[in-house]
Amino acid sequence: MVTGLYKSFCAKDKRLVGGMTLVFAIRGATTVENDCKEEIVRCTQELLNEIMLRNNLKKEEIVFILFTMTKDLKSAFPAYAARLMGFVDIPLICAQELDIEGALSRCIRLLMLIQRDNSFTPKHVYLKEATKLREDLTNEKGEDL
């Protein structure tokens, strides 16, 4: 988390947000069964919906989202799925995850930076097989511990 005087221009409603805000990072991941466009879109949207719900987020609070996918996923960009959900004024970027032997396959990960006041505690979201990535944060259903 980064503290300090932070001013940004919110693209959606064109208002200046100033004063003391904090930048928080929210992590999340999910997996797909098959490398197909429909499943990548559906699972990415499910992950984004869960993050938004569990963190009580508004799109205007999101600074940017970085998506990564494992090398075995090539059918769609996760950012495309986000754009379909209306994430049109938020900077989005996709990258390939490091190809590490023994790593979880067919995995979509994200790092979302948001701005909030200091009373916020991020809730990271790991769904499906991705719960294995952070067993310290979630149970097998992807629910917070």
C-alpha cells in the first residue's frame, strides 16, 4: 500500500479526486478447463465479479488491471472479457505468466490497483484450481478464511 497526497483525474465522471487516498493492490486468479474464447471470457468475468463484490468496489476506484495467463491459454485476452463488462475507461493490459515447470496450468491471474481511504482491507480472490496458489487466503471454494 502506498500513502501520500495523491490526485488523479477520474476518466469516467471527469471529476478531480484529491486529498489523502491510499493505493491498494488486490490479487486474484482462476483456472479454465479448456482453452476456448467463451470459457476464458466467462471465467475472467466471474473472477472480476467476485473481486468487485467481495471488496465492494466501484469501477471508478480502479486505477488499472494487469492480467496474466499461462502459456497454454491462447484463445482470448482477459482484458476483452473486462471490456465486455464495461471496464472501458480503465487501463488494462495482458501478459504471459512465467512458464515455470510444475506451475498451475490454464490459469488466469490479475493484479488490480485501486484507490480507497485507509479503512479498506483488500480481499484477494482465488477461484477453482487457483485456490491452490494461496491456500493461506482461501478455502477450496475460494472463500476468505
